[in-house]
Amino acid sequence: MSAKAFDFKKEYKDLYMPKGVPVLADVPTMTFIMVDGSGDPNNNTEFQQATELLYGLSYTIKMSKMKGNQPPGYFEYVIPPLEGLWWIDDGQFSLDQRDNWKWTLMIRQPEFVDNEFFQWAVSELKNKKPELLVGKARLESFQEGLCVQMMHIGPYASEPESMAKIEDFIISQGLKDMVGHGSKHHEIYLSDPRKTKPESMKTVLRHPVAEGFSLSHVMSS
């Protein structure tokens, strides 16, 4: 009987299943496959292709055992959820104005995935699906550190309501929101919009923060 597949969402509930109210989290370094793009994700061919590329590479890595190229340390696992980093080049990031968005879509990878093995997966997927722009994908370590996050339940359009709670929490804790100061708005997509009703969608919203930002300074500024 085969061992149960490792599920990152269940093993790291503090990162993937936060409460429906803002909470602090210390996010460690993780390895991701990343693809960059820009613009409103709705009806965006670049966004759709980036998603297909990420899942294509992730499944190629997961199924490497079928190709006889199982890397050292390989274990059975569930592919982690799609995530997105969002920002703009200048000014304050807004969930309402989408045309100027820049984004990085990404999927977490197990620790056994190094650059050499990633390049093997790129080559495999390029042979299987030559129409995909595999050169746009990269393997990168990513660390956010101290963050404020919460579970948003509902359609993407209602995210500003949850973000208002996160912003109030950040201020009440004497923290500084680092989005726009070297960090990016972060979302983790736990629901498939093709199969889930909008009111039941689950999305983790996360903002990196910095300590030592006095509340008195905020109130006087």
C-alpha cells in the first residue's frame, strides 16, 4: 500500500488555511516556479498561458517517476495551489484599478526540486507542448518573513472588504504595510473558479509587514 501523498495545505495550515480574520504569520523561504506578466488577468491570454505553463511544469515534475528520472529525495505529494504576487510600478497598488497591474504567478515546489531538475522538466514540457513559452518560467527561492494574512471567502471582486480589515489590523498592531515598499500584494488561490460558486471561493490574502512602526506616528501623520 502506497504512502499517503504529502499535502502542503494540510501540513502547513498556518500558511494555507488562516482564519477569516487578520493574523500574523512568519512565512519561511520556499521554492517556486514563477512566471511574470502584466495587465488585468481577466480575458488575458498572457495570464492564461502563464497558468498553463506553471501547471505543465508542476505536473511534469510530479510525474517524473514515470519517466525514470525520479530525483533524490522524491516523495509523493499533492501539487500546491496557484499563487499570485501583484504590484504596480509607481504609486499605490489598488485592487480596483487593474490595467496597470504587474504580476508574478507561481506554484510552490518540493525541496527536492533544484535548478538542474527544473531544467529537465522545462526540456520535457517543451518537447511535449512546443507552443508554450517555457523560457518565461524560472525557479526561485522566495521569502516574505513577517506577514499579516487572512482567509477571504467570496468573489475576487469583494476582496477590498477583507483588505480593509487587514489594513486596520496592521495599524492597530503598530506595523507598517510593506506593499509598495519593496513587497507585493500576495494571493493564494484555494478554489477553482470553474467549479466553485463565487460566494464560496477561498483566497488567502497576505501582506508583508515591518515591525517597529509606532501607532502614535501613524495617528499624527
